[in-house]
Amino acid sequence: MAVRETTPVSSVGRLMLRPMRAVATPTVERAIDGILGGPLPEAVAHSLIEHHVAQRIAEVVLERVDVEQTAASALESPRVEQLLRETLASPRAEQLAREFLASPGLDRILDSPEFEQRLEQVLASPHVRAALAQQSTSLVAQTAASARRRAVGLDDAAERAPRRFLRRAPRPWPEGSGSFAFAGVVTRGVALAIDAAVVSLIFLIGAALVGLVGSLFGQLRPAWLAGIIAGASWLLLVLAYFVGFWTAAGQTPGMRILRVRVLDPRGGSPKLGRSLVRVFGLALAIIPCFVGFLPALVDHSRRGLHDFVAGTVVVYDGSTEGDTR
């Protein structure tokens, strides 16, 4: 026996079904087919384009909807992130990437003059150059900071054995400081090596220019005179380099990279006379196999022979506390 449906159809349902049944008649279907087959769709499309309907709708949507926030929320959703991971990890995506990289069309694009021109424009843009300069500066700064940290650690390690041998008490450490205020022999030695390289480079460039001019007008004769002039030029360059930087800024370029500074007894940069005395004391400290630097391993203020002669100390830049006798 067939079960009769007892649930009555609501009045709203009946109202919705009536227009659907009316449209589904063959007569209406033929009328719709005739309309779509005529010029009406083209006229409607032309009118939509002429009156910028799509643009107006987009403007209304952009005014009332925060597209960026909506897109960001969609992209940050866990479901989208999971789908993206699954898509990238799928074998089909890997195969498509391989086929794209191996396709001859990619080679044609990369070898085309238009691509080269666009690439040159992008690389020559000020934004790219600024980004590259910032990246290079950051890399240099990080390298210099790492070198400074290593040098400071070696400063303390280098003097432990001599101080223990001479039964000196461990060097005191100021509270809240990563290292003692006075710069040690390793940091100062690295700074001196950098300065020596800079001076040598300047001298070589000057000598090359003098040699170029000499090749045009003839070599200087006799040879011993040329040697004396070269030696005197080297001495004057060294004096001008160290005395000039110590007097003007209290540090040479090498000392600036390692962040150390030379101070006079009053805590300021040494004057011209004191700088001259210090550079001659530096020569005396270097000549006997750098023996003049050994007192810095055990002295309270880490002073070398040239510091004793000139009455100066070398401190980590930014740390001028301590004894400056």
C-alpha cells in the first residue's frame, strides 16, 4: 500500500513553485530562445560597456569592502595555507615547474631584447640600488661587529698567562660592561694592521702615479736619490696619517673600525705635539719585534711603550672611564 504524504506544502513554497512552472512551459522556452538568438544580448553588452557598469560596481565594492583586509584574512587562513602547501608539494606542481624551466619558450623570453631591456631598467632603478647598498652596508657592519667581538675576547685571553706568570691579580671588570675600558693588544694590533694596509695602499697608488709621470718625462737619476725621495715620502705619509687622525679625531680609520680611541691625560684627543711623540714611540715599540707592546699585557691601563712615552691610553670607543694617567 502506498504511503500517502501527509505533510502539507506551505503557502510560501506554492508561491515559489508557480513562477517556476510558468517559465518551464514550451512557449516561454521558445520566447527565451528567440530573445537570446537575436540582437538583444549584444545590445545589452554594448550598453554595459558604454555606461561603465562593471567599473561602477567595482568602485562601490571597493568603497564598502576592505579588499586588502579581506584578501589578507583569506590568505592567512589555515585552510588556504594548507592548500598552498599541498599544491606546492604535489608531484603535478613539481612536474609543471620542471616542464616550464625546460621549455624553449622560457629561453626565448630570457634571450629576448625586451627582457634584457626591462632587466636593465629594474637593476638601474634607485630603489634596487638603495636596497643593494643597504644590504652591503649591513653585511659590512655585521662583519666588523663580529671581528670586534672576537678581538675583545682575545684581548682578555692574551693577557691571562702573562699576568698569572707575574702573579698579577686578575684585571677588574666594571659592572655592566662586557669588557674592560682599556683596549687590549689584539684589538690594537688588528687596528694597526688595517692602518698599515691603508698607508701602504696610498703609497703604492702615489708611487704608481709618479712612475707614470716619470715614464713620460724620463726616470729620476741617480737611483740613490730616487730611493731617498721614496723613503722620505713614506715617512712623511706615515707621520701625516697617524698624527693627523690622532689629533683631529682621536682615532685612525683602523681604530674606528675596531672602535678604539686614543686619549690624552685629560680624556681628550692628543694635541699635535703629543701625537708626534706618540708616533715616534710607536716606531720604537715596533722595531724590536713589537716588544714595546708587551707591557700592555700586564699594565693596569694596558699601555704600550708609545703610550708611556706620550702619556696616552687607548680605550674602547664609548668607554672613557678609568685611569688615564
